[in-house]
Amino acid sequence: IVDTVPGLGFERSDKPTYTINNGKLVLRPPDPKGTCVGCQKPSGTLQWVREHSALFQLTKQSIIVRRALVALGQGELLHVSDALKQTAQLRADYTPAMEEAFAVSELLLKQSDTLTKSWGIPLLVVLAPDRDQLNEASFNRYLAAYPPLQAYRFEVDKPQRLLLGYCKENGIWCFDLSPALREAVVKGVK
């Protein structure tokens, strides 16, 4: 959801994003240079890797790497602003930017549904939660590692609740993996 609009996610300009103008989606085309926009920038070689490596972007968002960085206190790789971005969609109270991100996501779902119906097949949306949504103790440790996050109230199921509601209202099949995965976490399945 946060990666569909400019400025909310770990924005890479080699990925398209959208805005809304008069109720319609406006595509912001990708930049073939693929540089990181609006990221907290370390210096030197690390900055170059952060700005140019798709592998770095992927692994930085990985839960295992993120937890290791928190444990090691590597703030230059996982800056507080990055932690704020990672938790934006789990907050109980959304900013106008997060509200727009959900509006963009809903319009993308609507267009996807229209397209698949034109092909004679229904759209099936599968919601895959972040690991922090599955283990409250783990999420609380993450919040404790970043004191600025403690100023916010969180509703970890909010993205799923909103998307399930949208899909139900619009007759789109939607399956949330959260209950099954949460049960697996409780049982200790890895």
C-alpha cells in the first residue's frame, strides 16, 4: 500500500507510483536511473550501494535483516525515518498521505477487478501480513527499539480490515492469510 504513492514507502524511482487527480489515478512513471528518493543517506560507498542496489532495498526490508540491524544498533542503515515509514500503515490514525495511499490502492483494485472481469474471470486478492502483524511481543520489541514510534497508537490489523471491507463492498474475492499465519506463530511453526 505505501509503495503505491510517492513519499511513503522506501521509494525507488525505478518503480511506478500513482497519485489521484479528480478521482482518477495518475501514473508517475518509473525513472530508469533507479535512484532512491527521499531516503536517509549515509555517506560514501554505503550511500552508493543504498541508492543503486535493488538487492540492498529488498534485504533492508527483510524482517531478519531489520531485526539484526536493530540489535546491532546500526541506525545509519535503519534510520528512525525508515522505521516510521515501515509502521505507517499499522497506525490507528492515518495521516492524509496514508489515506491517499489507501485510496490509490482501492482504485488499483477497482481497475484490476474491471480488467479481470473483462476477461471473464474474477479477481482474487490475497492479503499477506508483515511478520510484525503476527507476533505482538516481537512488534513491541521493535517499537521499543525506536522511541519516536511510541508516540503513535497502532492497530496492526488495520490494513487487512480496510482492504477486506473494500473488497466485500465491491464484490471482490479477498482472502486474508493473517489468521492462519498467526495460528502458526502461536504453534511455533517457522
